Amino acid sequence: MATTNDLKNGMVLKIDGHLWTVIEFQHVKPGKGPAFVRTKMKDVETGKSVDKTFNAGTKVETANVDKRTMQYLYNDGNSYVFMDTATYDQLEVTPEIVGDAKNFMLENQDAIVATNEGRVLFVELPASVELLIAETEPGLQGDRSTGGTKPATLETGHQIQVPLFITSGEKVKVDTRDSSYLGRVKG
């Protein structure tokens, strides 16, 4: 148990049987009336965000979330298999929980797997990853109808938009949060 005065970004709370991650919070002390805490929280399972206000000092139940760095091994068709690099225990994670992270995962890559009471909550990748461009059309100079970008397929099979000068076989840096191109990787 903690109070709303102890809230921190990233903290996971258990409210009405659901797990919520604190995205941001603000302590407010108005001129009149009692202080309160305004929070923005995201449901760990559904990803839905809500704004919630608590009176200052209200007790809230914190959830014990275990975040471990694990190595992604392979996809067996039904689930994604991760291995704890410390204990060599393997963990199967369903595609629903892996979500969009699958677009950027390569075999033997590290990822953070969060669990609560033995249940996998989510898979978190670094903010950016380096991947090879598997296939892209050659860019035509002067073709600006697309704003200077063209579609490219990554080695994971995911498609992103890249500048016209990028060619197949090049390594690029990609933002895992919004699939945006961040730049070439010097080789």
C-alpha cells in the first residue's frame, strides 16, 4: 500500500481489479479546499488511457510488476518464446500481448518482459532498433508526389516509410513507438 503522495511515473496501481500504469501525475494545492492529485493512467491490459483525480494522501494499492530483460528466441506459430538470460527459463507469450513489438523483434534480441503474479502483462522494446531494409523500390529523383518518402519492407516483414535515397540492404534506425524512420546506421 502507498498513498497518492508516493506516486511516480511508471508505477503500477491495482484499482478495481485492474492494473493501471501511471503515465503522468500532478499534485495540486488550490487556494481553497484540500490538495489533490491529478493523474493520467493507462490500463495495462487494454491500453486505454483515463484521467483520474485522487484526494491527497489517499491510500492506493500498488501492484508488484517484475520487469526482466529476456531474449526473444523464436515464434512457434502460436506464441513468441522468450528466455530469461539469468535462469535460462523459457516463457511463451501470446501474440495479443506482444502486440506491435513483433514488427521490430529479431531472434536473439533482448526485450523487457513485465509480469505480475506469473501473468505476462506486456513486452517492451527499446525506443529505437536497428534493422535492415529487406526490400524497397529505387527512388526517382524529382518524384515528390509522396513527400520525399517511399515504402520499405524491414527484415521483420514490417513496412515503414523511408526517404527516397535509402536502398535495399541498408541498415536503418527505426522508432519502435510509431514505426518512423530515424536515420541511417553508419556501417
